[in-house]
Amino acid sequence: MTNRKISFVRAINEALFIAMKKEKKVICFGLGVDDPMGTFGTTVGLQEEFGIERVFDMPTSENTLTGVSIGAGLAGYRSVISHLRVDFFLLAMDQLVNGAAKWHYMFGGKTSVPITIRLIVGRGWGQGPTHSQSLQSWFAHIPGLKVVMPSTAYNAKGLLIASIFDNNPVIFIEHRWLHNQIGYVPKNEYKIPLQKAKIVKKGNDITIVSISFMVVEAIKAINFLNQHKISCELIDLRTISPIDYLTINRSVKKTGRLLVLDTDNANVSVASEIVARISMNLFNFLKTAPKMIALPDVPTPSSFGLTKNFYPGSKEIVEKILKILKKSINTNKLSNSNDLHDVPGSWFKGPF
Amino acid sequence: MLKKEKIKLLKKMKLIRLAEESIAEKYSDQKMRCPVHLCTGQEATAAAIGLLLNKNDYVVSTHRSHGHYLGKGGNLKKMLAEIYGKTDGCSKGYGGSMHLIDLNVNFMGSTAIVGNSLPVGAGLALTIKIERSKKISCIFLGEGCIEEGVFHETVNFCAVHKLPVLFVCENNLYSVYSSLLFRQPKNRSIAKMVNAMGIKSFSIDGNDVNKIYELASKELPKIRSGLGPRFIEFKTYRWREHCGPDFDNHIGYRTEKEFQKWKKKDPIQQFQTKLLKNNEITKQEIKKIDKNLLNKINLAHNYAEKSPFPKPSEALKNVYAK
Ligand SMILES: Cc1ncc(C[n+]2csc(CCOP(=O)(O)OP(=O)(O)O)c2C)c(N)n1
């Protein structure tokens, strides 16, 4: 059964089908959810199966459709909203932050709004400053929101089902470069609990905490380091907020070293937060200073030339770990520099 | 319209058409590595409005801005170099196709988030009013933008302050692949709505360049003289896919029949046929115009391709103004 392999996109699609079948009050909307492209394939077939009242297109009105999901939530409906980019959703900050995130709290816990908001992080092919922001730390900063970032097809399905049936607003962030990842996914319904990190690989020399697409890069780095007898423990955070510190703490106590990987700008990031907390709370267990790898604190440029070294990958991870461990190994073999650094693989030919 | 103006108009429309089509043609070389939103089929508005605006009138625009930029007189070489991601690009490669700028003609910037540039256009207009200059701020938008809150806020602000703004709303029926039917109420006229919001509004055939020119040349002086903003809806159609170089009539969100209907209303063909019929231009002259434009566009592609990529380290610069 473990050979049932499907793409990340299919896994999201299956999760939506399962959730909508299970519960009549799950509704799914957003600009283009019913169009032929079906939100990069993730919402394909839903309208045919569940009808236009439960799966519907929207005007280009991000703020309003977020508020609509609050209203629907108050009346007992679970909304799943999709946006093709994180960046487009920024227009909805009022309804999200002043509304959805606070509703349960400010009305004394009497009501809650079960909303899942799917946002996609763009990367490469010139997406540039306003089509490739990650911004999970914005959402993680807001109490009352849960923030989820799956890294594999398996996680995507289980986390999405869990998010939809969670009674709180959940920001569900997908990385565009993960959409074509293939992996083992059970056919049936299963939930992955929110706020539960996963130890992807066990190891002793250093703890790597990673999220989303950086998990792919981390695995490459770890496989290389393994050949050189360096053993890393890889934690896939899966939920960015709240963070599963129990799992992180246990690992750092064992290894005494920490590297956190992020897909966002470094400043005031999820990575810097984890580094800070571990430094404060586990100082005595640390053998070396905790480190992080994130994007530089500049907007993402568009040009093929400017993005050449913009995104850190497995090579940077290996080099950072060697530095932390004060070791030197020839890393030339581990070059990230495929000629076309701005695409995840031949499946992606632009334009978005 | 004077004959001289007519020829200028034809040339401008053709420049936009041929430039867009050259991008479509060369896109599969994979050298222009950024999203492109082509305006083939919608050239009339960009050309006529661009021709009627003064060099120092301000323009802001959207993700689909190549035509607006060229219409206003923006530098073709710099635009193509931007799409190729080169140092000689109008935004030096930082912005890509969706972020064009040419300060020589007061094309102040196109931005890629729907509705984003609207209040910016209003801000430019506010300064015109403060300085009592006779400029205009022209704001290009698509009909999808009407659905955003910021549209209503901007219209309200411009109306309250009687700002010298021309709203140019190109209604091409789709927001990405979403039909207008599911986004705006049937039979609700955008122009009537905006009129009721306090801005004198019009709705016209966006493929009839004569009509566009006529209406705009009547209304622009009124805006200039302080009579307040104007809003014009232009009914038109984008021929190619929402984003990218191809046609997409086969994928199912719109029909080949609808496309063919609009293709028959090709703004350039219609205008050219009329000019020929009225003996205002000869086939020979048209051939020459086409040849010259193609030449110019080829040279611009060569320029863009030859221009170097910015160095990766440049990505880290430029965050704050000095
Ligand atoms: C706030 C926001 N939401 C969604 C998008 C994605 N998007 C890019 S272009 C576009 C279409 C907008 O339609 P319209 O304004 O009519 O312009 P057109 O593309 O038809 O020229 C959309 C929805 C975006 N860029 N910004």
C-alpha cells in the first residue's frame, strides 16, 4: 500500500473531496476555484461533484470573501478559500486580523470561525517582488490564527483535512515548487494533528528545524553529510503556529546544536523566533550558537540574473552545518547551480 | 481627427500590436523569464488615450500595461530589456514585465496587485490640484478591479476632491479565467454605477479607435480645466491567454466562437480598412509602416538580448532610498 504515490496537488484535491463528502457544511470558494485550471489543479472536479452552491467562483474581492467566510462560519459552515498567491491575500488583512483571528476571543468564546485559507508562495520565473512573498511570520504573529506549511504530499492531505475540521481560522500555505512533488499518500481519510512537528530523520550531531520547501533542500543536504559521517536530526515543523516546542526541545537537548531553515525573509521570522526561544530556554544545553538560514532582507527581484543566488539551498545548508561543526569537506559536488535556477524542474515552464 | 493624427494613431496601435506579438512569438525561447500579460486586441484604448495625453500627464497602470506604456511613449527597448530581466530594463530587472516605469514620459509605474495603483493615481492627481497645474493623472484599470474595495475608495476620494483624473477601465470580460457573469451583477452598468458615485462616466466600444479618440479629446480638456474626474469604460477583448504567449480558447472558460466574434472587431483592421476606403492611406504606405515598426521592434529585442544580466549581488542593493 505504501507504493500509492501521487502528487502534492492531487493530495490537496483528495483532501478537499474527502472533507466535502464527509461534511455538507464544508464550502469552497475563491477566484477561479471552478475554472479549467482549478487553482493549479487542486480544486479540479469539486464543482461537478458538489455543485455550484458549495463550490463557487468569486469576484476579485479578497477582503470581502474573507469576511464572508467569517459570517458563514458563525452560521456553522466551514469555508475553504484559495488564493493563487500569498501576495493577493494581503488585501484581506482587516477581515483576517481584526475579524477571523479574534472572533472567538472577543466574544467570550461563544462562537468560533472554522476557516481554512489556502495561500500559495510563488518562486522563480521572474515572479518578482509582489508574486513570491512567503510572509508566514505575519500570520504567526497574530494570536488566534493557526499557520500550517506542509512539505510533502502526505502532509498536505492530512494537514488539510485537519485544518478544515479545526474550529479556528487556519492559514494553509503551499509552496508552488512543492506542487509537483510525488509521494506516498494513503487513499483514505487521515488527519495529521496541528501543532505536531515530525522527526523526518534521526541524528545526533545537529538538529535542523525546517518548513515547507526547505525540507526538500534539507534532505539533500543531510544525505550528502551522511556520506561524510555527519548525522543530522531533521524536524519538519509542519505547523508554524503554534509551534511544537516539545519536539524541538527534546531534539536540541540531545544534539546540543540547532539550525533553523525558513522560506521567508530573515528579519522577525519564524526561524529567528525559534532561535531566540531556544537560546533563552535551552542555553545550557547548547554546544554552539543556534543558526538560521532564511532569505535576505530585501524584496524578491524579478530578473533571472538577480535571482541567481537569491534562494539558499542544500549547498548553503551543508556549508553552514560544516561551519557550526568546524569541519571541512569538499562541497563542489553539491552544486545547486543547475543552469536554470529559476525553475523547480522541467514540469515548470512559466508563466506562473 | 486630422489625417496626420489618424496616421499617428494607426502607427501607435500597430506598434503595440507588433511588440506584443513579438513577445508572444519569442517567449518560447525561454529568454523572457517572467509572467507576461499581453494586450493584443486591446490596443485602441492605449493608443488613443496615450496619443491624447501630454508628455507630462501622469499615468499609472496594472499588470497588463505594455500597451499603456508604449501608448504613452514609453521606451520600447527599455521595456523589452525589463522583460528579459536585463540591466538596461526600465526597472533594471528588479520588477519584470508587471512593473514598468518611464519617467521621461511620466509613466509613473504599473503594479501587479489588482487595484494597487488606483489610489497612487489619485495621489498624483492631488498634487496636480495643489499646484494648480493643468496636468492630468490617468489611471488604467481592468473591470476586475471594480470588485476590489480600493476601487470604491479611490472613486469616492477623487469625486470628493474633484481631482483631475481620467479612469480608463478596459472591460475585457474576464478576470484570469473567471467570467464577468460570476463576478458582477447582470445588466448592472459599471458606468452608471460610477456616475452615481459622483464621477461623470461613459461606456463605449473599446475597439473603435475613432470613437475613443473623439470622446477622450472632448473630455480631457474638461478634466484639465478643473471640472473633475471622468471615468470611461471601454468594452474590449484580450485575444491571448490571461498570462503568457498562447491562445487559450480550447481550455473551456470561453468559446472559440466568442473569440472569433471579437477578432472580427479587430481595432486595427477596422481602422485601417476605413483609412484605405477614404483614401487617407495607401497599401504601400501601410507596408512601409509595418516594415519600419518590425525593424524597430527587432532592434529592440536585439538590444534587450545583448544587454547584460544584473549581477546577483545587485539583488541585495536598492532596498532603501539614499
Ligand atoms: C489583489 C489581487 N488579486 C488577484 C490577483 C491575480 N490576478 C492577476 S491579474 C487578475 C485579473 C484582473 O482582471 P482585470 O482587472 O479585469 O484585468 P485583466 O487581466 O482582464 O486585464 C487577477 C485576478 C492579483 N494580481 N491581485
